[in-house]
Amino acid sequence: MKKSVRLSFYLAVLLLSTSHVVLAQSFSWQRFSIPSVTSGINAIATKSNGTIFAGTDLNGIYRSTDKGTSWTRLDTGQAMWLSLNPATGLRETTMVGMQHSFYSLAVNNAGDVFAGSYVGRIYRSTDNGASWKLILMRTGNDSIPSIITSFAFDNGGTMFVGTGGRGLFRSPDNGNTWDEMTLGTTSPYVSSIIIDQHGTVFIGTHGGGIYRSGNGGLTWHSENVGLYRVNCFALGVNGQTIAGTDAGIFRDSARIDTTSQSPLKLDTVHIGWTQNLNGITNRAFVLSLASTASGHVFAGVISRTATGALREGIYRSTNNGASWLSANSGLTDTLISSFAINDSGYVFAGSLHGNVYRGTQLEQAARPKEVLQSVTTTALERNYPNPFNPMTTIPFTVDRASYVSLVVYDAIGRKVTTLVDGMLSSGRHEVQWNAGNIPSGIYFYRFQTQATAQTGKLMLLK
């Protein structure tokens, strides 16, 4: 049986890891086995309807509709087969079989499920996993044969995809077209992506640290500050970003540039990172993170004690990552590679030995009482016509009187023109752009209010 790629990699890193013993906290896990799965659970995702998805090494994708108690293997439409290796006498997985090794899972705002494989294939399901459509990542005629490590979606539906060998990609249309992002890093391995409530995108890399974009990926800023191998992200209370690295836990501290005159200040947030040493040492290797809106954060950690003994397992914080306690009660194996938390407050953890654990139900933050929704919803629409020459119209809707910014950028992130910069009344608006003096090419328009930030793509053909 092929060993998990993650397992061998993480154990190699452990040779330099140290830690200290922490006290246990009252929290327990219940173990559930997935039939025929003994390799790693690389990814877990949950939907608002209660469905859970698990991505595995070699065994494909599984689904549970009963909080993890039972699992069904899903057919993504690719045959899995083994071939006999004459040298070893063993039946080994071929590259076709590797298409059933899934490294990442995510659910977008519409409830569609996305799965990323080890060989650069993305699958999308719009029917709760009953059927899947293969999406090929291409830029021009160039396909991307690289591990799909991570997904993230902004409020406008733009999808960001991280890869293990080709960097970062973005699709504004569910994978029909792709843009390759230039991060400015020499490391092509994007390990994780997260988007905060302002639409700021954070990218974690192996070797290049953290990169941040406040304009939908048009431009990127390095946030290294000594962070070179970033493995995972989580969002804490009030949008604070938490990073898991091979040197423990770091939390960001946002500060506003007070010289800015923009009421939005969305592109003037600068990030400083503070290492957290309260319960997790600076030599701990953090594999996975997950968080809730009420301040609970979970971390899958590998480390060593002061005497050199191997220490693995889950750490839990109840104060937004300020301090951590061990939470291993009920675990039968402790190499935890993935987490997910559903809307009911159940935490799910996937291990590199093929087990899924469900944690004690958390007390969720009180939800606001339902109110009558306004007739309109803040949203950016696609411009028309597109392609265009030289005029195009960009429609959008705001649900209440709000400050609005609408800016056009070129393909490398330089500002071309500002179309809107001020207060607008609620309702639907249309703004025209006359690109008569602008050369042909790909452009992007960035729509921002105090509640959302969305991006669209323009094609000017002359």
C-alpha cells in the first residue's frame, strides 16, 4: 500500500521539532471508520444541509449524511486500477489511480462542492456529490498537472486555487476560464488560501511565506516577517487571521493607515504577525487549523517534548488562539491532517491513518434574529457587452445607501481608471466605461462597498 504523501513529508520535518507538555482540556472525540480506507484523510468539507465530504489518498471521495456515522464512496467518473510491479510482486497504483487521491475539498457560496486531486484535476458537483464534472485548469493551451492544494471563494463567486507546483490561479466563472496569479514569490507551492470578511485574500506558501491581496488578486504584498513555511490558515473572531507554520502558531494584528482618505480603507490594512507561545511552542509543526465565530480554534500538531519524545495530536483554543490546551481524549491515532466544523457546532477531524473523528458539540455563538430582507442585495453583475469595443456597461446593486468604489485595473494590477468613488443610493446602478484610448487586452473591475468586495473580468478587443 502506498504511504501517504503527507505522512512521509511531515515525519521528515519532525526531526527538527520540539514541544512541551500541556494540560488536557475537557473535550472528547468519537472515532468513525470509512470502509476500506486506511490511507490519509487529506481534506474534509461540510455543507449547510449537514452533508460531510472526505477526500482520501487513493480511495477517492466519501460522503456522510449522518454526522460521520456512515460513509458512501462517490464516483467522480474516473476508473481506478492497479498494475503489477514485476520487481516487487505487488499491485501498485498507476497515475490513473492517483486521480483518486484528493488533497483538497471546498464548498462555494452556492453550495457546489469542489475537489482537487494530486494530478491537477478539479471536480465540481452541483447535486450534493451524486455526480461530478471534470474541470481542467488551463492557461491558453497549457494544462496544469500539479497537486490542487487549496480552494477559496470570495463574495462575488471568484474562485482561487492553490497548486503544489504552479502557484496560484483564479477563475471568475466556476472554472471555465483561468488567470495565473503573480505572487512575486520564488516558491511555487501554495499550501493554503483564506479570505476575510473584507475580501482580503491571504496566501500561504512553502518557502515564500504569506502574501496578501486587498483587490481580488490584482496585486500582492509580501507578509513574510520570518514566516517561510505556512501550512494552513483559520479565521478567528472579528476576522483575525491565524496561521499554522512549521514554527508554531502566528496571529495577525491589523492596523489602519490613518493617512488614507478612503472611507473603505480596504486596501490600506497592513498586517503584523505575532507568534503565539502559550501552549504550542515555536518548534511545533502545525498541519491543520479550523475555527468558529465564537472563538474556538483547533490545530493538528506534530512536535517533540523536551526529552525528544514524539508528541502528536490536537490542540484547542477557546479564546481565539490566545492560549492552547491538548484535546486528544478519544483519539486512537493523532496525526490530524484536516478539520471541518459544521453549522451545528460539530468538529470533524481527519487523520493520516484513515479515521474520521467527531468532537463534542460546541456551543455556537448566538445567531441574530431573522429580519425581513431588503428587496435588493448588494451584488456585482457581469459587464455587457463582453468582449467590447470601446464601450461597455457594468451593472451592480447596493442594498442600502453606501460608499461605493469601482476601479478598473490592467492584467498586472495597475490602476487604469476609477469609475465610481463616492456615496450611492440603494438600488440598481449601471456605469459605462469608454475605453477608446485604451489598448486591447484583459482588464479587471473591482467593486467595493463597506460590506463586500467583488471582481469582474473585461475583454477589450479592437
